[in-house]
Amino acid sequence: ALQRNGIIHGWGEKVFVAQSRIGIGGTWNGTRKNLQKGWNPVFCFDDGMPWSEEMERLGAVRISREALKDFSCLETRNISFL
């Protein structure tokens, strides 16, 4: 599963993380590595939990429930990434 996460992050155009736990598991580790390596933009659901704040600190863009209604918030044209 951990090798699969690298493929998902490396080959994807962008990554959306719906939920994670800080410092634990494949989602966290794969996303952290993506942000460190700059493979592609990372977006995460802003559910008010500490994990999303930490993802943002690492470089992810937090997306609110309201903004997800049409997914246009996942456009990367206006986001400076690396």
C-alpha cells in the first residue's frame, strides 16, 4: 500500500485528501512526501480538524465544504506551486 501511495501521488495531476491523521498512515506519509518532493498540488478538506491545519502548514491548500460544490476550487491556474 505504501508503494501504491507514491504512484498515486506521482502520477496524479493533483491530489485531494479528504481525511487523515497527523503523522500516521499511508495517506499522511504519501501526502507529506508529495509536498516535500513537489510532485503535484495537494488540496485537503478543511473539516476544522488539526490534520488539515498541519497539511496546510506543509503546503497543501485547504478547501471548504462550500467551495467543493463545483470543484472549481481545485483549479491550479491561480495557485503558485513550488
